[in-house]
Amino acid sequence: MDRRNFIKFCGVTTALAGFQAGYPTLRAAELKQYNKVKLVDGKGQPIKAKNLTTKESYVFNYPFMSTPAFLLNLPTKPPGGDKLVGKDGEYTWEGGTGVDGTVVAFTAICSHQLSYPTKDGSPISYYATEPSEDAGRTGVIVCCEHDRIYDPAQGGKMIATNKKATQPMAAIRLEYDAAADELYATGVYGTERFNDFFKAYKKELLEEYGPGVAKQEVADTAAVLLLSEYSATKDKC
Ligand code: FES
């Protein structure tokens, strides 16, 4: 793995002039920094965190042009500070941001075998209002491909079931500009599997994005869509 851009934070407080990430301190965690991009709507206007619905999930492509991520406004503020373990080791999930500390983001590529939302359909989604049959409740991300359930209020950790455990969904780090009520994505932490994803879906990504585009980092802005706009259909389980 290319660790060129890894920055190890060990209880260091970051100073982000004019911004608040919503987290007082970065605990021991590894953040892979990617381009800092502003989250915008389909017309290129900055999205306002306070306008995000809690009743559906959003998707934006980050950190690469072809890698979808979920943006969720949870109904209540998650405590954060969860100690999680991925294939790259232990890390601490920082929690939510936004005015109420409820906005979180995770890669939408399943940690199990890399299923992901496409424009045709999504096997993986967040159950905001209608309970997942597999989980028996709302507030979970469930991948119907092989029924893995993840808890976005616990850093994307897989909820234990009779299925073989898999690592948590990698988290997208958000920064919040409180004065403007705007959000930025700045990096990924936990174990990301983007290289595996590019290999597994090489043909599909080439067809959808054209030569060389899928692996390009998103720059400047990322368009945020409702999952129902991003994918024509959604599996339920
Ligand atoms: S790919 Fe998601 S559960 Fe297997």
C-alpha cells in the first residue's frame, strides 16, 4: 500500500483556521489525506449542512471520480471515539460534524466484497425510515449482496450476525465551516480498499468513466445526490 500520504495523528489537536471539524481532538488515528473538496448540489451550489434530510441518504464520489461515499445526517449525534480495527490496524472514529454533530460520511463500497451503488442500482443503502429486514431496525447501512450490516453511529462498524465478520466501512473525514454551514471532504481513515475496487471493476469503470478517469482524484467540488437520484433502484433486505 502506498503510504506516502499517510499522516499519523497521535492525540494531536489540529488547528484548522476558520473551520471546525466538530471533533475537539484527533485521537490515535490514521488519516489518508486526499484533495479537500467542497460538497455541492447538482447545480454546483454549496450544500448547507442544516438542510440535509435525516430521512434519506446522500451519495457523492470521493476521493476518486468513481468511488461513491455515503453522506448521512443521523437523527441523533453519535458519541464518537469508537475504537475500531481494520486490516491496517486500530483507529478511532471521530464522530459526526455539522451544527448538531450528526453529519457523517463513509465509503459506500462494501467492506466485504466491494459491492457499491451504480447508476443502475444499489445493493447497499442506509435505512433511514423503513427498517431493514436483516437488521430489524432503522439507522443501519445494509449490503444486500451477502447481508452485512454496518452501524453509521458506531463508525461504520459491522454489527455482529451469523455472517463472517468484516472490517468497518472506511470513514470519510469531513470539515465543517460553521459560519457558512458548508462541508468539505478532506480524507479517508480506517482501511480503504480502493485499489481492490479498481481491480475488481476495471472493465465496468472503464465503460462508465472512460480511459484513466476512474482513478483520478476528485478536485475542488463533489456533487452530492440523494441515493434515489444516484441509483435507479435500491435493493431492500
Ligand atoms: S459485498 Fe456486501 S455483503 Fe458481501
